Amino acid sequence: MCGITGAIWTDPSRAVASDVLRRMTDMLAHRGPDDQGQYRSDCQLRPGRGALPGVALGHRRLAVIGLTSGRQPIANEDETVWLVANGEIYNYRDLRRRLEGSGHQFRTDSDNEVIVHLYEDEGTEMLRHLDGMFALAIWDAKQGQLLLARDRLGQKPLVYRHESDRLLFASELKSLLEVPGVPREIDRRALDEYLTYQYVPYPRTILQGIAKVPPAHYLLYRDGNLAMGRYWDPDFNVESGQSYSELADELRETLTEAVRARLQSDVPLGAFLSGGVDSTIVVGLMQRLSQQPARTFSIGFPVAEYDETSYARLAAERFGTVHEEFRVEPRAVDVLEKLVWHYDEPFADSSAVPTWYVSQLTRHHVTVALTGDGGDELFVGYPRYRAVELADRFDRLPVTLRRLLASRFWQKLPASPRQKSVVRRWKRFVEVLGQSPLRRYMDWISIFNETQRAELYSDHSLEQLPGVDPIEWLWASAARSAGRDPVTMISLTDLVTYLPCDLMTKVDIASMAHGLECRQPFLDHRVVELAMRIPLKYKLRRGRGKRILLDTFADLIPRTIRRRPKMGFGVPLDAWFRGPLAGYAQEILLDPNTSQRGYFRSETVRRLIEDHRAGRFDHSYRLWALLVFELWQRQWID
């Protein structure tokens, strides 16, 4: 697990100097505290073959496999192919045996050297053979080209800027901002998407001219031109005809092997244990595959509805793990400012706070941690999928009954200001029943919906907005599974949108801020491809998801955990904005300097603050998004 950065240029006047490369690399020191390295070559004339571009590669290393021999950049035998990579390749031993059999010479025990030799044999096709999480850059001097690639599920980040006669790239956006002349202009479309989703979706970043490499894609820069390709594109519309027991057996075997592969490490390894179904399964398999008691870690808060430690303790006792339980009182202001620096662009998922703390505390004991991420998307675990199922049933009702259920009568019912109250959830559910499945889902997940954004933006901002609805990004992703039932379509859409842009971003940045590597067995591409094929009837039972997962791993899941309701991994934002964050948020969001930026109507922001503090409505997620955006501007724009 590491940080990578660099550039390629065809015009010598666009060269990235050695001191700039070092600064770009140093900005990623938190991702790789163990070592650093650079490779740089200026443009060269090749008689009869044209000029060879200049190239710069920077690397910060977190040593996990091949502790003494895995320094990067790393090259092939004649140093015509150079690599910097972030991540882990779990099948590197099998690939290495095959490559050695065909005559390749290895100089290290590193999993990443395999990539270099595999590229020599197969070019971009080698990406299909890599089993792991990665972001990588390969400089091919013979071809005069640079390859950038990102893993299938977007577990590792990779951003780039394509300029005239130059391409810049890095694990994190802050590294690119070390290059002189890189502008810091906010992309208005990205801002609109951020306020909708709570993150900026790929391929955009919050800054104009800087983009994200989409998951499962590669970029090839040659002769000043940039081409993009996709190397993994499973058919989302294929549904298996296998029996329940056959699929359960295959799931047991495939997920077990995924966990086994992720236990490879030359440094201490453990697991996050929340006490939910997914992390409990991962830890249970981990313990059965280990010779020693597994190390497990959980975090608790002094607010009961956000504290899962009792369930984590139950699972730890079941498996006999060496369990560490941390209880913290989050310092909202302190951690928020740290998050803003590390996340580079506005990121408003407040569960980054507990993820930050559990990563920080876990790193004191281990360098690698397995997690249960991905299980909810693959096996319809989120409560919102139940709403999708109910809405689908609604669509099949007689027209008169649909009109009654969607009538304004329900909107007149008094409701708690709390966002998650039963009545408020029902009102939010019925008020969008007349819309298409994807449009109403968009309304349920939006931080600010279309109407609320229109009320928030200043007149000038409204004029600056591009004529693109943020839902179009969701539409494009949903089209890949349009042949499935609505619940499966939505869950698979989350798999390629919400999971890489929110969950994986959250985990990668929070963990790498502390030099901790996180691995997700559920996101093994074989597990993903299997889960995609499983029919909804095998996942959802009586309104509860993960049916086949719960049955397949019943021997690993304590009854109490099996029956418990799902609890989000979060912090009490609503209480914070009436308590420790109330004055701070008002001071920042109503500051004249904030208002003078001209993005939002001050009266709308004031109303959100006042309504929340008075208990009229829970605007905490919206206030958090606005606060993060303003603090981000003060950190990276001012």
C-alpha cells in the first residue's frame, strides 16, 4: 500500500523538475511512511524514431510484502519498463511462477515486480490477470508510452490532469497541486454533484481540469494523445439458474478463498470488527484459516444508538480473537479540519469520522486490516433497498389504491424532526412514489434534492450551472443492469457508484492517513461476479437482505448478530449541530467571507441552521456538507 505520482511530457519546456517531483512525492508521505523513491528521465532524441518523452515517477512505500526488497520505482531487466504501484496483488506467486517459467528474471520478492514482467509479455491485457486492488503507472521506454490503470472496484484512487504536451497523475489530488501553474478552479458541475451525492463522482474532481480514472479502466498516453479503455466489464444482466444450495456452496468456497488470499502479509495483520454480519463473517473465516488468534478492532462512542461494541465483543468472544475495543469522544472540530486536508476535495460522508478514529487506533497494533465492505451492495443489505422493493410493489397496485397511498394526507401527519423517524421516513417514501424507480431512489439518497439545491444556490450560481442533471451519472450506471428487477438494478448501481466514490474513498483516505492498509474480501472480483448472478429471491426474504449470506455462514454468525437490525457506522451529527458544532458552524457558514464567495443564498443557509437548532427539522447532513465545502475552500483554494 503506497502513494504514487508522476508525469510524462513531450515538450521539454513542460518538464517536471526534480525538486517538483520530490514535493509531489512528499505530499503522499502519509500513504507510505517506510520509504520513498523517484525515477526521472528528460526528453531524448532517437534517430529515425522521433523524440522520446520525458517522464517522472514518484513513490512512497508502506512495506507489507517483500519488506527489504520492494522499493519502487521498479524496473525490468534492461530498465526499459518502470513501474510505480499502490495496492496489493494477491495472486502474485502464481503469476511469478508462470513468468519465471517463460524466462523472466526477478530481483525482488515484491508482488509488484510481477506487474512489470507481466506487462512485458501482454501489454494492457495483463490487467485482466491481476487479482487485487491497485492503482499503477508503467513507463514503457521502447514504446514511448505511459500506462495508468485502476483496479476493478475502485479500491485504490488515481487522479490525473491532461494538459497540452503533458500528463500529470497521482494517488491524491494534493500531489498534483504541487506542480507550478496547476489551476484551482471549482468545477460547477462537480459542486452540483457533490451537494447531491455527498461526494464528487468519477470522472470529475472538484477542480476543473483534474479527473479520476474510473474503476476497471486504464489510460494510455502516447505521442501526446490520451486514450481510455475498460478491461473488466461483466454482464450485469446475467442471472444464474443454479439452485440455492449450489450457489450457497459456491459462495462459501469463493469468499473463503478471497479471505485466504488477503491473509498474505509480512507485517502484523488484523480486522475491523463492527459486530455486523459482514465483518463477523470475514473475521470468522479469517480465524478458521489462521494458526494464531486473529487481532480484531472495534470502536465505540458514548451515544448508544451509534455504539456497536457489544455486538463486536460478542463476535470476538465467539471466535476467540485478541480483541481491542476503543471508546472515543470525537472532537468534531479537530477531526473535521484534519479530514478536509486529507480528502483533498469536499467529502461529506460523516462516517469518515469513526473510520478515521478506528484506523488511527488500529495502526498502533497492526499494519493491515481486513474489512467487511461490499457485503451490503452485493447482498442487498441496506434498509433503503427495502424501500425500493416496497415501491416496486406499489407500482403494481391498482391506480386508485396508488393514488390513495400517495395522497397528500400522509404529508399532513406530524413527524419528528429526526431524519430517521418512522413517520418522516414514510412521508419521504410516499412523496416520490409517482416517480420512476431511479428518480425516486435519487430523491431518497440525495443530500440536497433538486428543489433544495435551487433554493440554496445564488442567482449567479444558478446561471453558472451546466444544463446537466446529476441523475444522468446514475442513469448511465443503472443502464448496465436495466434487465434486472429494480432492487438488483439499484444495488448493482450502488456497487459501481456509491461503493467506489464514497465507501472506498472513505476507507482508503482515512486508513492511509495513518499508514494502514485495508483489504476487502467481499470485493474480490470472483465474489462480485458470483453475487451479481444470484437472483434477488435468494438475497431478500421478508423484507430483509443477505438471505443467502446469512444461511451460508450461519455457523459463523451468533444468533444475536444474525437477528439484529442494521446500524449505520456514523456519528450523532444531529446532536453535534445543536451542541459542539452549533456555534462553530454558524460562525463559519454565516461569515461575510463565506457569503462573498457567492455560491449560496445566505438567507437559505441561515434558515437551515436555525431550523436545525430549533428542532424543526434535521438538516445535519446538509449542514455538514456545506461546512465541509467551506472548510475545503479555506484549505485548498484561499
